[in-house]
Amino acid sequence: MASPITPRSTDFSAWYNDLVAHADLAEHSPVRGCMVVRPYGWAVWEAIRDYFDARIKATGHVNASFPLFIPQSFLAKEADHIEGFAKECAVVTHYRLKTDPKHGVIVDPEAALEEPLIVRPTSETIIWHSFQQWIRSYRDLPLLINQWANVVRWEMRTRPFLRTTEFFWQEGHTAHASAEEADAEARTMLEEYRVLAEDIMAVPVIPGVKSPSERFAGATQTYTIEGLMQDGKALQMGTSHNLGQNFGRAFDVTYTDANGELQTPYATSWGVSTRLMGALIMVHSDDQGLRLPPRIAPVQLVVVPIITEKTASRLPEIHAIVEGLQQELPHLRVKIDDDMQQRPGYKFAEWELRGVPLRMAVGPRDLDESAVELTRRDTGEKLQVPVAELATRIPQLLEEIQQTLYAQAREYRDAMTRTADTWEEFQRVITEERGFVLAHWDGTAETEDAIKKATKATIRCIPFAGDAAPGVCVYSGQPSQRRVLFAQAY
Amino acid sequence: MASPITPRSTDFSAWYNDLVAHADLAEHSPVRGCMVVRPYGWAVWEAIRDYFDARIKATGHVNASFPLFIPQSFLAKEADHIEGFAKECAVVTHYRLKTDPKHGVIVDPEAALEEPLIVRPTSETIIWHSFQQWIRSYRDLPLLINQWANVVRWEMRTRPFLRTTEFFWQEGHTAHASAEEADAEARTMLEEYRVLAEDIMAVPVIPGVKSPSERFAGATQTYTIEGLMQDGKALQMGTSHNLGQNFGRAFDVTYTDANGELQTPYATSWGVSTRLMGALIMVHSDDQGLRLPPRIAPVQLVVVPIITEKTASRLPEIHAIVEGLQQELPHLRVKIDDDMQQRPGYKFAEWELRGVPLRMAVGPRDLDESAVELTRRDTGEKLQVPVAELATRIPQLLEEIQQTLYAQAREYRDAMTRTADTWEEFQRVITEERGFVLAHWDGTAETEDAIKKATKATIRCIPFAGDAAPGVCVYSGQPSQRRVLFAQAY
């Protein structure tokens, strides 16, 4: 059977699009740049969301909900912020349609809004307007709020999950009494993102600080986690911002401190989005399809009965094995694919495409021998396992698969992380091999820009860890404080 | 201490608004008709949502996500649908702002969309556009999809939760091979809504069928559950629609049946929204504040230590009791309010206002006697309970409170449900006493309209149950098939 998936080596971008379409993750919609997230894709996102929502709450934050629309004047209150978002926003200007004898349905020109509304590209402004009411005394701080929301940025070139006009995310917004506390919060949430990426999604990431030119519009410091995709390009997977007093000042937020004096609070914001789905696909998948980490796989074990019409009477025995297993492992996410109209080979390919970590095949002979065949999606390895051992072996195997996916991704990432000490070497590695390049940078925006123009590589971050020795800028020859992380990026 | 809440008897509407504001449920936003849902309010909504999401999945549906925006031409494809929604929709006409030397930031006139986009008021059209791709064969049916989403309807008069420009809901959208199956689906989901209202929210409802003039725009049949608020007005709490083949036809959806013939599928849609929060408030609350049913209360038990600075050393003993309790009852949602800067009396009032079902007060003498004082929010009853019995008594009490809230609401509703057999009686009851009135109706839209004009009462539903004997229309004297349910409504 010919695979519907373009091989990675032929065309990485076509491979990605094929996976998104054929693994039932998402599809294009008739609205430019907006995607339809299909049930299987949404189930993966729900698994990520449920894990992280629990972490948000465990770290002392509470969820709330702020309006979808932002008055145009709000967006304009913080100068960098409007600069960053004005060029890519959906604007609501009218509140009614009407029927027109000539053109059918038209926008009713008499229903123009006095002030246009922006569909939120991010919610700092509308949330800090509320914070102005909520924060009166030092006893109201820290204020630790999160919302799960859809946001809209009018992107010109879109790709499913990676860059879409509408996307889904959580946005944390917090207020603190001191600059230090705000910075600690921003770093705490970045660390939560690192754990989400590495321990849950099995995607190794490099955490660090953005250079000033890559900061969020309105931030004094932006922290990031950066992953490396299988085509050697980097993906920014989550950012956390120390916003200083910019939004507090823009929205006139003050509180009375313990000494009775008026102060302006310090802010953070932080978000991860459906973009994470893109990382999941591009880091783990192969030419057969997705490979989902067990911790977020909507189906962890798929059971394929090897049954014909002649042996259909034995199907109840297979169901009995699965029911027994489900009783011993109530949290295991199992699916039995007992559609008699499809052949096992087709089903195997289908569930490989969808990245289910473990497959169990059971036929009459297996039933006679009280054993089943398990196949690992990560390695393709097949194991004969006695039915009596399933409840212990399956959780072990799922854990092994989780670790193997991480180890494989880590091995690739490490092999593709190089140092470059001359401009020639830097150019060659970035353009011929891609990957992460650790190189010295003189700290100026001019050099950063020149490197970007020459190689399309940007500074992904100044890593928290790694070689911090000073040196000489790979481009300008000027002194450099430490190596920073370069890559071409999505 | 003066209550911040206007008494129900003084001004029901002010009472409602006070509760919404002071119990930290929601507040007005600077965007006309949009609300900010505050953390406590959002936690209640999350409890409702989590319960119902599990039911949606248990009944075989899967979640997905469709775009926020709907092309104007889509909305126009189904004639009744555009008629129903054109007058109240937010229209995106531009995709960029720009800075203008004179006016600051303005909408960029050069960034007009070719076709305006409507912020979804409901998603039938955009979803049936996808269904056109998804449904090819009878084997693709039934297709059972749900999404949790924000929707926008440009309402002129808004009230928090009851009628807001942006609101939150789930919308189920399904496709079926037969009219009977679609109708059964619509009724199954209405029954789920009844259980949600009655068993989870403790709000008694009357399920039934809408009269043709009250149907959803584009439906062939609309089912509803109707609750009665404490001011005698009805609230439509959830609706489920049999859409027939209207959307299948409008979006050219066909499939090949088992005989190889082309067919058009039958549709349903069904939704409950944050409007349910309004019912929760208006059915159960009193002049002291909310009274939340334990099954959806974000905090089921609040512990207030009766401790002064002198006795602060005993606080760890109180924490130990709560930790022990939490170990025995891991699902119990407990909060300890050990803020030493507020007095117990203030805290009691605060948690009553927020409707926490059970309060535990513990002071040094209680510790000496190994007993605590529990206070029920529903009845105000105080009980001395030995610490050793807490783990058995608390779940019993929570269950009793759940039942009592339902019984009280049911008693009110039943007392306020009357029959009227003459037009004078009908008018008197509806205008002087309000409540539900079961009366005969001749089945015509003219009579329905005349009754509405005279009394503001509408037909809430033709109940599934109850007196189905024929009679004579209370207004026109014409023959009536059965009594229907009238009320003034939100």
C-alpha cells in the first residue's frame, strides 16, 4: 500500500502538511489562515492543555476570562505594544448586516461602531484595565491570573499550527510588588514550559533570554524555550515576559504599599499555544506518520483483532482481555479497532500514521496460547507478551517509549548543535547543515541584523546554561560576553 | 455589618447585579455588553463544563474546533438562519491599523477585506461546510461533533451571564442518516441537559418542544428546558434542535447510502451556555448571597480558624485536622481561610456571600474537645461534629444540601405553576403573580402573538409530560390540543 505521506527527505514541508492532513490533526478552513482542528488533533491539544492547566493551578494561579474584543484606544496605550500588533489585527467596525435588493446581504452602513474593536491578538491591555480595578493594596498582590483563549493575528503566510490567523493558547498575566518577584515569576513559568516540553512532550529545549530585538512588544525581558525540528530549523515553543512597569503605567494602576505609599506594580505575561502541536509533529514523526509521546497520546494502546468472518466467534475473548486490562489499568487510554470491514494491514498503517505508541494484535492462535503481540511505534520492535503480564508490561513499555522518544530527539538535537568560531564556518554550518550554532556575538542589534540578512539565522536565545566564557564576535570581531544560540527558525 | 446586597424583595434586578459583583462572579468590561468573568465565577463555569464535557464524550461525541470567523456569504446560505442572526453580529471588515499623524491610530482604509467576516454567533454554517468534506459514505454517519467556544451576538440590552455580547458555550453538531435518528439525538441531548440542570445544578426544569415561532433560526424542531427564577420569570436554560436537512441542503452535503444512492444527511445542534450561571444565581441565592449546589461548588467546605494572636500556636492543629480530612476525602474541595488580618465574622459573611455549602469553625475549645462546628449554607443549621466523624458526616451533609437546594427550588417552582382556564384568570396570574401558567392554546402564531402583546408572556414550551387532554384556547376560545406552558421570560 502506497503511503499518502511525502518522505521527509523529499520535501520536509510537504511531509509536514501531509501528516497534518492524513493523521486527522487539522485542515484548512474557508477563512484565510484559520484552521479547523479535527477531533484527533483537538484530543492531543486537550491532553497538553489538561496537563498544563493543572500545573497553572498547582503554581497558585487562577483562571478567568476577559473579552475577545479590545477597544482600539487600549491597544494604543502602550507604544511598543501597538507598534507590534497594529499591522496584523482583525478589526470589527460594524455590528449588523442587512439585506440589500441589489447585492443580497451587505454590511449595514448605519451600524458603524463609534470606536473600532480589535479581536485580541493578546490580552495585556484589556487585562490591565481590569487590574486597575482589582489592585488597590499590597495585600492584593501578587495577582496571578491565567486565561485559555483564542487569539487572532492577521498573518500573511500561514501554516497549520505553526502560524495561523486564529490560534489557541493560555496567557498568564500577573502583577507583583517588586521587580525581582516579577522576574522570578517569569522564570518560574518558563521552567514550567521546559518541563511541559521535555517531560510531557518529550521535546528537548534550550531555555534562555531573548536578545532585545526579539523581545515581546512591551516587555523589558523575554524568556524562551527553543526546540529543534528535524529539518534543522528552530521553533520558539513558549515565551515568558517580564513586562516591568510598562502596562502598570499605561493603565494607571497603583496600589498602596505597607507604608501607605502609592506604587506601580510589576507585570509578567507568558503563553504557550497550539504551535506546540507543530513541534510535536516535526520533532517525533517519521515517514510512516506521527509518533506521539504516551503521556499525551489520546490513544496509548490500540488493539487490532486478527479475526476473519470464520473466527468472529472469538471476538468476545479479545474484548474480555481488554476489559480485564482496563480494570487493572483504569487510566490506560485503549481503543479496540474491531471494524470488520477493514483488513489488519490497513489498520496497522492507519494507527501508525496517527502515532499510537503501542499496538496489540490478537488472533485465534494468540488466544489459544494466552499471549498477544505488542508492537512499539517508536522502534517498530515486536514482543510476544503473555496476557497475564500485560498489566505490568504495558505501563513499562509506555514509559520506555516516552524515554526513547526523548532520547532520540535529544540525540538529534545534540548532534545538530555546533559551535562556530569564524564567519565562514558560521555561514557554512547555518546554510548547509542548519541546526543550532553557538557563536560569539558583540551584543549589538546591527550585528544581529547583518547576520540575519546574510544567513536568515536569528539569535534564538542567550542560553541560561552552557559555555559562558567571553570571546570575539563571529561577525564583527568585537568583544563578546558569551556564546549565544543561533538558528534559522520557523 | 451592613450587607452589600440589595434584598430580593426590594429590587430583584439590583439583587442579581449585586450578587454577580460582590460574589466575585463577573463584572462589566469596557467593551459594550462583554463581561469579565472573575476567577470565582470562572471556577463555577469550569465545574459545569467539566461535568458536561465528560457527558458529551460518554455519549459518543468528540470535540473539535472550527474558526471564530464565518464568511458573510456562508451565513446567507440558509435563509432563516441569516434572518435570525444578521441583525446582531460583529463584522470584521479590515485586517490592519495604521498610525495617522492627525488621529493617532486609525483603521487602515487600504486593508479592507474582500468579503467581510462575521464573528460566529453560532457555527452551523462553518461546520456544515466542513461536514461537506467529511461525509462521503453512510459509514461516516452518525458524525457526532462538539466544540466549546466563545460566540458573539450584538445584543442591545445586556445583563451579566443572561444576555451578553460575547458568551461561552458548547455547541454540538451532528449528522445522521435518518430523520428519526436525528430527532432521537436531539432528544437525547436535551435529556442530558435536564440531568445537568436537575441533578448537578439542582435546578428543576420543564422539558418540552418550542412553538414554531420560538424555534431556532433554521430548525425544524427545537427542544428546550425551562427553569423558573425566584421572581417568577422563566429562563430558557438549554436548547436542542432537529435541523432536518436544511443545512445539508444549503451546504450541498451528500453521501452514498448502502444501496449506492446519493442522500442528504439530517442534522442536529444543541447548546448550553454561561447563561446557566444566571439560573444558578437566580434560583438558589438569598439575601446573604449565593447558595451553590455542592456538586459544582469550587469550594465545598471552608474552614475558618477561630484563632487570635494569643492562640495562634494552635493553628497547626487545625491544619492537621484538614490535612487528615483531605487524605480521607481526596476529592473534597476544601479551603482554609487563615488570613489573620480578618475577623471570623467578616469571613463567615464573605463565604456565605460566595455560597460555599459548608463552613467549619474551629477554635481552641473545639480542639480541646476534638469537635468542630459545621454550618450549612442552605438552612443555616449549626452542628457540633466530632473530628473523628468528619470524614463520614461531610459527604452526607453535602449530599443533603444538594437535595435540599433542589427540593426548595422544586417547591417554589411547583407552587408557582398554575393552570388558567379563562383569559381574565390568565392575565391576572401572569401579570400579578407571574410564574408558569399551563393554559390551552389554539396552536396559531396569531394567538401566541396576541397573548404576548397583552401580557408579555410567551409559550415557553409544549411540555413532554403533564396534562395532555384537549380543551379550549384561553384566548380565542378555539379548540386546543393540550395545555402549553406560558410565562414571562428572560
